Amino acid sequence: CPNDCQPSTCNLQPQPEDQPPRSRCVRDHIYIRIRMSSNESEDSRQQYTEYRAIKRIRQACANCRRKKVRCSGERPVCSFCQRLSQPCSYNDGHTIQQGEQNSDVSANLQINDAGVISRIEALESQLKSLQEEFHRTQTPARQSSSPPRDELDGETVIQTLPDASPAIQDEASRPVLNSQGLGEDYRRFQKLPPKDIQDAIIDQYFASCEGQPYSLFHEPLFRQRLGDGRVPEYLLFSVLATGLRHCPIGSLHGYQSDAIEQYTKQSWKIVVKEWNQLDGGSDLDLTRAVLLHSVIDFTSGKHHQGWIKIGLTIRLSQDLGLMDEPDVTLSPIDKEERRRLFWSIYLLDKYVSCNKNRPAGIMDEDCTVQLPCRGEEFEGGQDVTTQSLEQILSLTPSTPPGSFALTVSVSCLLMKATKYCLSVKGGACRIPPWDPTSPFASISSKLDSLEARYQIGGHFDFAAVAEKFQAAGRATRVDLQYLILANALWYLSQCLLYHPLLLLRRPNIANISGHGARNFFRRALESVREHAAGLSRFMKEISIAGYCSKMSMHGYCLLVPSTVHILNLSSTDPAVQEESSQLLESNIEILKELSLTWPSAKLMVINLSPNGLCCG
């Protein structure tokens, strides 16, 4: 036998000549029960208790050998001896009587159970001691401010949200939140928070986001729709994600970005699903949600995703016909909501298009809808007629527009100034900027016209205007934010238009040997220094008043004049050097404060740091 079986136990059968011989004995496949030791785990016993294997035949017991019967070889008692209630013994001298079998098995089970129980008790004791040691090593401040991550949920991290509504200013009226009984979905911010938490974040949204600068809702109408359950879940998720950005970071225990990311993901999933099921065309809520997603992506540094989504937002608005006047059968509030939504998309399109390789998606000549009305007129539901963009940019005198309309007009000129400064090819570049027919002269004259007609820029008295607006309601305070942005963008446009590094890129100014070019460049240096200083002082003034951290565009209004101040540090005039150094330091400090809210401001601080500045 090839298996070296004993002659008395081998049952290898002779095979026919036309078949190959077998390589092992003919034996049945049997189950082998392995006896587990008491120190093995329960999982190991379940894994190895029974398995199918092919082994050499077991040694027969003495009783089966004497009677010459097949022995199953099971220990401690084979099946033959167990059936006949006879003693079973093997050549190792161990003999087990039938009466001893049950007691032996029971003893083994008791030993195993006792071992498992003792090990579990030891593990529980070790875990308890580790937990006590962990709590002893924690400082009181850590224990009070940072709960363990596995106990943190969507309700816990937003339990101390600041309230903007006077009705919930009292601390006792704020919702008391805890993590008891909440599932994993809440911990990952994958579900909407409770109603009271939603209200707190929505209050924060209307206090810090709505109208700064994107105006998407009529607040009383939105709250009415929210109470009636008519606000889509995807829009509510995006509003919550936008409002959470302006919550104090300390109240979120470091989980602010996690909440924003999860709410944004959940909103976008539903948006895609709704888009696939959309049959009757676009709607306003879908356009609002995609616009908020674009803003979140851009301000979070995801420029590629934001660029794609703003393009989708523009197409949705065009599909809805928002660039034209709304239907006259709509209510005044509905008509103004459509206008404000379109001009908000227009603003975002102009801001993200201030780039060499990103053309604007909305052309000015296609915008036939009138500009937004004043805030108190919108809140009161008044049906008023305002100017168009073409009318307000004309050099003819006109009635003063609202703050939102003024911001739209200055933003249009900002994009034109940026495109002119960054373009170094084409027919317009061959015309020198001092030529009255050049784009430079056209943009500069329109900026000067806005300054003279509407008292912005150098004629803006912030202290007096702020005192006047603060005495009014929330809608008028939103108008103040628009007025602040319009003035900052006016200064920014002037800084870009006269920036010496951008002017020297133009082919007709690269060689300033001519008398006209030298005089123009000298006046440009004086003008850009004046406007950069004016913008820095203005940003410091609104920062002290608490209006600087509301909009991400304020970061660019600090970065551009800072580059001018860096150039003026090399001036031959000591007074100019001292002034530029102080203004530069002030801008960096404001940027650091702004970076707590907007991640893009952090990159601006980093970009200014290689110039020998103390950026902290």
C-alpha cells in the first residue's frame, strides 16, 4: 500500500488493468471532532470544532481489534463500544468506561465556559481601568469643550449657535441638545437636524449670508414656506451648509467643516436625483440650490467644481428666462425674487470671471431685466420700476439707484477692468491707455461718473452712513452691506486699472521712453497709491465696525492694495514708506481675521508672507 497501512487494516482493492491504481486507501470522508483546550477562545472553538478532511485511518481500539470489526477511532469512546456499552481502550493505555464519558464531556464544557467567563471579566476590568485613567489625564478645559468624537453628533456640535432673531436672544430659550439616542446618521450630519436647530441656523443665514452679496429669498415668505413644509430638502440642506460657515468655530468643537461638507453632499445627491426626475423644466429652488453650491465650492478652494456649477446655474437661469422681465401676473414679491436671483447669479459670474482664462457666461447686452429695488421696498412687497444696467452705466444723470443695483454696476466695471488689465493681445491692446478711445479711458470715465453721481469712493462717509442705516430695520442694514461692497469694489477697480505691474505688461507701455508714456505712468503711480491707501483705510474702518468678515470678496479688496503697498516700501519718500508699511500691516491683520471664516483668505496671507512680512 502506498500509504504504509498495516495489512490487517488496509482495504486497498485490486483495480482493473484499464484503470490507474488508486494512490490511497478507499476510506469514507468523515467528520473529525477536535477537542478544544480550555484556554482557546469561543470563536476558535466554533471555527475548528468540525471540519472535513482526508486523513489516514485512525488506530482501532483494543476491543474492535479483538472482535475484528471496523472501528471509527473516535476518542474517548468509539461508536461501536458506545453502542454496546463496552469499555473502550487504545494502545496508549487510556480506558474510558461508558459511565465516565458524559462526566468527562460535561467537565470539559464547564472548564471551557469558566475560562471564557474569566477572560471576559479580565477584559472588562482592563477597559474600566483604562477609561478611568483616560478621564484622570484629561484637563478640565478639554473635558468641558471637546467631547469624545464617538459621542459627538449633529445636534451636539451646533448646540451653541448664536441666534440672530430677537425672539431667541435669551439663553434660556435656546435648545438644549444632547447625543442620547441618536443614530449614526446624525453623527455624520447626513440627516436634517431637529426643527429648533434648523431655525437657529436659518436665523444665522439671514443675519450673515442673505444679501451679502447674494439675495435669494424674501425672508418672511421663506419662513412661511418652511413652516408649511414647502421648502425642498436639497435647498434646506444647502441653506444650512451656508449658514454654518458663519457660526463661531468654538461652538462647533472643530467639526464645522465636517457639518458643511456632509450637508453639501446630501444636498447635491438630492439635486442630482431631482434633476433626473425633472419633466417640466427648471424651477427657482433648484437654481437657488445650485448657486449656493457654487459659492460653497469657490470659497472652499474647489474652483473646478465651482466653475462647473456656476455654468449650470447660468443655464438654469436662462432656461427660466430670468434675464428678462418676469410675467406681469406674478405678485410683486415673486417678481422681485426672480430679479434678485438673476442679479445674484450675475454677481457671482462676474467675480469668478475676473481671471485671464475664464470668460463670463452672462453678456451685459442680454440683461434686459431691471435692476433690484431697495431693501425696504422688497420687504414691503412694493411694485416699483428701476433702471436697467445699460441706463445706470450711461454717463447721463439719473436718479440714485438702490445699493444692490449700485453693486451690480460697479461689479460690471470691475470685471471689465480686470479683463483689460490681463489681456495683452488683440486690437484693444494696440491703443495706448491715454488715448480717449481706449477701453482704459472708457472704464476710468465710468468709474469717475459713478463716484460723482452716487457719492461712492472718495466721497463716501462711512461713519455717517452707518449711523443712518443702523437705526433702520434688517432690510436697510442689508442695503448698507451692498453699499459697503460697492465702495470697496470701486476702489479695487481703480487699483487694478492703475496697477503699475499690470500696466507694464501692455506692449505700448513696456517702453516708457516717450514723454506721453512717462507722464501717464507717473500719474498712474500717484493714482494707484492714493486708491490703495483709500481702500486700506476703508477696509480698516469697516473691520472695526464689524462688517468685514461677511463677504469673501473683502479678501481680494485687501490683497490687491497690499501688493501696491509692497511696491511703495521701496519709495524714496520716507513718509510714503512709513504709510505703506502701516497700511500693509493693517491689511494682513484683517486678512488673518477674515481667514477664520473664509479659507481663501488663508491663501492670501500665505502669498504675502514671502515678502518679509510677519504673518504669524
